Amino acid sequence: MKWIYATSDPLWETLVGCFLIFIVIIVLTRIIGLRSFAKFTAYDFAFTVAIGSIISSTLTSSTSITHGAVAIAGLLALTFIFSFLQRKSSTLNKTISNAPLLLMDGSNILEENLRYARIERSQLIAKLREANVLQFEQVKAVVLESTGDISVLHTGSDDDIALESRLLESVRKTP
């Protein structure tokens, strides 16, 4: 029964720690901004994983709340600095950001781009269904975004609206 609950478990400390870490994250996010938890780049993903790891170790190990809060603040500060530098330096932006990749150009599936992105045709078609595409002719473009999300740009079944080129400005046509 000790593996389910032991009287020596610091349950109250864990609950208080949850509350305190929650408050720290809210305060720091309000100071740094919501951008800190956006998922635009690979470092955003790494940051989110690191924050989760810090929270976990703070609440379940001997790491103090103060130590965890300082580590979270440090990561948030790094995110703030990187997002600032990313806006100022196109070289840094290209280094840490994935450029979006075109997966479908109109109703044409770009097989080479799918292979490069390691996306199966069936996964692409599932995304089309998710976007309520009824016919391939409705598809204007499908883009693998820098976040890893797939965007489906399409018209309704009766619409014939042209795709505005600005929507695909930074999208790579080839890998």
C-alpha cells in the first residue's frame, strides 16, 4: 500500500508548491508577455518542455520553490531576449525558425515535400477531412507551418475565391 500513499509524502508541501509555482508563472507571463508560451519555433517547443520539467522537479523533488521560480524566470528571460534578437537579426531568425513548407499547391499533392517533412499522405488527407474539405478542387494550399501545425487553405464547395499571394509569402515551395 505504500506505493499508493505513504504518510511521509509531502502532500501539503506539494499543494502549496503548486499554488506558488502557478502564481510565479502567471506573474512572469504577465511581465514577459504571452509570447513566452507561443509555439512559433523549435526553441519555443524546447522552452515549453523545459518549463514543464522544472515545474515537475520543483513539485516532486527536493528542489525549492525559489530555485524553481528562478529557473523559470531565467528561461522566460531567455525567451524574451531570443524573441527580441530574432526580430532584429534575420540570420538568427532563419537559424532558429523553420520556414513553412507547401504540402499541396491547389489540388496537387507535393509528394517530395511530404517525404521531406516525413508526413504520410494519409495524415495529409486526415487534415483535409479535419478542415471539412469535400473535394480536392476546393484546396488552394496546404502548408506545414513552422510550429508543426498543418494549415489547410480552401474554399467552400461553391466558392471560387483566389488565394491571396501574401498568405504564402514566406512559404517554401521546395524543401
